[in-house]
Amino acid sequence: MDNYRPVSFWFDSLDDPVLDLREPPAQVDVAIIGAGFTGLWTAYYLKKKQPRLQIAVFEAETVGFGASGRNGGWCMGTATGIEHMLSVPSLQAEGIRLQQALENTVDEIERVCQAESIDCHFARGGTLNVAGTPEVAKRSQQWVEHLHRLGFKDSEYCWLDQAQSEKRIGLSRNLGAYYTTHCAAIHPGRLVRGLAEVNRALGVQIIEKAPVFNYTRVPDGSLLLSTGRGAVRAEKIIRATEGYTESIQGQQRSMLPLYSMVVATEPLSPEIWQEIGLTRRETFGDGRRVVIYGQRTVDDRLVFGGRAGYYFGSKRRALIPATDKAVKIVEASARELIPALRDPALGETVFSHGWGGLMGVPRHWRPCVTFDERSRIGWAGGYTGEGVGASNLAGRIMCDLVAGEKSDLTTLAWVDDVPRRWEPEPIRWLGVKSIEFFGDRADRREANNQSAGIWGSLFNRFVG
């Protein structure tokens, strides 16, 4: 690609990237594949810990081209799989430890942004998990009570009744909200590019337009990467490729590329924002299984996204235009959920941007960080759309693993929790489409004040 502005609103709101097209080094200590959040956080902490390390990050397109530059801008203090751990008595102790580490991750990202002068529009307004149906309200209240029994504070996790919730956000369906302080709204494009510049200043080489096709061990024991710009020897290799993992030889069916579509409005008037709310720049969702998410940007746009599905054969699309049918469905969902966007008295709301991006989904639907000291190869990822914050924790874990250090981080539940591969086609496609169908049916029943029934049970069984 030559023009990266259509990638997302985040890219379009920044200057065109100046690509680093230098020749790859012949040899490095650590080669990292992928210049998204996971790869860049790993490089940052490794270089801080061991400044003499020669680290190179190889990126097929440009910094943040994947999920890191296309997401909804939620820096969350939780991750997929945590609810299950906190719900099962035998896993609760480790679940609490992991949850606390993720909460601290939001603080850590804010600390690094301040220390390194990365202006990513960080606003810690928390997140509103709005209940759009009685069933969601019931589950949310039960979950808050469960968290309190486990020792989590009411000041950090609480239930807002309908009146309290409506003061915070104006949605067409609002029966209350589960609110947590452990989330920040950010501009992810600014964060990923800022992090790249900090890495470069530390001496990390970030080589763009350098896709990695495969990596192998050569007779002398070193590792060899085959890139689009030549071969590179490395002492250690870290893969941080998320939904693009299948582009590397031998990694077929390792990660499922699942798509989300996102839209952004033009800056909205004060009158519209008075109706919508989000005065603290809270992020928000509404508890449905087919996930939606939104935030208010620093320049008063609404960014709104939703899960969109999977393409047969793990097809990956470099760009998804604003005219795409799936993008238009998300735009329609935003208008349906937020009355102020369709109120003629408040003026026409224009959606100026629409895009899509893919996330990496492992077979067990939870993140993993692993590094084999014998092969000297590791990987991290599998955030299932919740990686802006989680990738920082993964990067810190990977840093300690690569450095050979034992720490509180290297004993967290993500470490070596390696999933099996996804099923071959057409089983994979049928499975994903079934999950989408079950989730949609369950959401529709609850929207009609009915129990999710068997559809909710099937959805939970497939996604854990």
C-alpha cells in the first residue's frame, strides 16, 4: 500500500507516516515480527531492561497497520477469559491476581505516556456496561455483587441504577449500568506511533515494508528469518502478529482472523453531546453478545464499533471501505442505539469515516504469552478484540521471559497457556457462523424480554 489514510479514522487524523525502509540488519539479538502494540511494548521493555540488546521489529506494512491502528480506542483493565476464572472457585485466586495485573496495566500505560511524552488523548473515564435488557441488568448486578464478594472495591466496580446511568449516557435502552474505573479512552494511532518513536529513540530498529514469510533454524544453531527485504539471523524470535499470523509459513490455523467494523462521526455539536452524555469520555457497551463498543474522542466525535464476523478460509482484507455492507450495519446500530444521532431537531449527524480490522482469536478464546528457552522462539497475543491494554501486560511478561527472569508476571495464568489449532475448513467457517447465529438469537430474545434459552447456552459453550 502507498496510502494509509483509509486504514481508519485514527490514521486519517494523523500525518502520513514516514516509512523506515532501511535495509534489514544481517543479525540481531531479538527479532520481533509485527509493529503493533504487542511487538512494540515487548521491544520497549526489553530495551529498557537490557540496553545493549540489538532489537529489530519487522513490519509488513507500517507501524500500527493491524488491529493496533484500527480498534475502538479502549484501554481496558480486563481481558477475555477473566470472567471464567473469577467464576470458577478453583481458578479464582489466579484470576484475581491476573485481574489486578490488568488493572495496574492501565496505570502503567498512563505512566509511560507521561514519562515518554506520548500524547494519545488518554482520558480515564472508566467504562459503562449499559444494560439494554432486564436479563443483562440482572446478570450485571449479580456480577458486581460477585466481584465485591471476591474483595474488589465498590469505588472501582459498581452498579448504577437506571436514573444514574441515564445521567451518564443517553441510549434508547438503558436499565442501568455496570461501571468500572479501570478503562481509559485513547487515540490508538497516536499511542502506537508514539511508542514506535520512543523505541527508535532507544535504538530499536523498526523496519517497515518488510513482511516475514518464515523462520527456521540453520545448522550453526542460529535462527533465520526470511523477509521481503532479505534474510536476517537472530538469537531469539518473538511473533506478535495476531490476526495476521497465518501469513507466516507453518502457522496456518494458529489464530482466527475475526473482523470488527467501526464508524466515526464528524465532530458533534454541544447540543448533541448534552443528549448523549459521556462528559468524562467514558467508553461504553450494552452487554449484548454480538459486541458493540463506543467512545467520545477528544475532538467530540463519536467512534462506534461492532463485531462483524469471519471470512471463509481466514481471508484477510487490507482495507475495508466505509461503503462496505458490514460497516453500514454498524452505522445503523449506532443510530438505533443513540437517539440523539437521529433527532432532526439536533441536526443531521454525519458519519465521516468507516473502516474494519481483524483481531486474533485463539482456539481457547483467551490470551497467551509463551517463550521456549530451548528453541528461543516465543509469541504473544490472542486478545480477541481486547488488546489495547492487555498487550502492555503481555509485553512486560514477554520481556521477563526473554530475559530469563522469574517474576510475578511470569507466573500469571497467560504464560504457556498455548491453545490447539483451529479446525480446518469448512468446519472452522461453520463453527464461527454458528457462534454468530447463537449470539444473535440470544440477544434478540433478551431484547424481547425473553430468556436467552438454549441460544445463550450454546453461545457460552462455544466461546467459554
